[in-house]
Amino acid sequence: MPRTRAPKRGARGRATGGSDAPRALTPRQKEILRLVAQGLTNREIAEHLEISVRTVEVHRFNLMRRLKVRNVAQLLRQALILRLLPKSFASR
């Protein structure tokens, strides 16, 4: 009788589902992504959202980790591929 495998687990012990697709972004991460796409700095985003610069940095880090990218150019490219940004963004 074949053995069944337990589901893959992420760093925090949650099941990852075994899919390469990124988990859904939180509303705040989508907002941060939109502001990054507009060219705002971490400081400008923090002022706009009335949060600390460090909080913005953490959101960006988590976004990049979820989308498996290493820099802002890759972040924006992946966001466009996954349709996380409006189509009008690409034509600007």
C-alpha cells in the first residue's frame, strides 16, 4: 500500500499547498505595491499612509518574498504578470 505524504509546510508551520502561485496579497500589501509602482519612496509611502518607514520596509520585504523577487524592477514585472496592477500602469 503506497504511503501518503503530509502537505508541505511553510516557515511558520502552515500548509503551503504545494503550488508555486503566490498567496493572495493583503489589502495593505496591494496598497504598498500600488504606491511603489507610482515611484514613491519608503518615506513618501510612510507619510502618505501615516505609518512608520520601518513598517513600509517590512511590507515591501514581505511583498518581495511572496512574489519571489529580489528588487523593485522584478517586483513590478511580477506584479504586472500576475495582474496585481491595473493594465493602465504598463502603458505609462
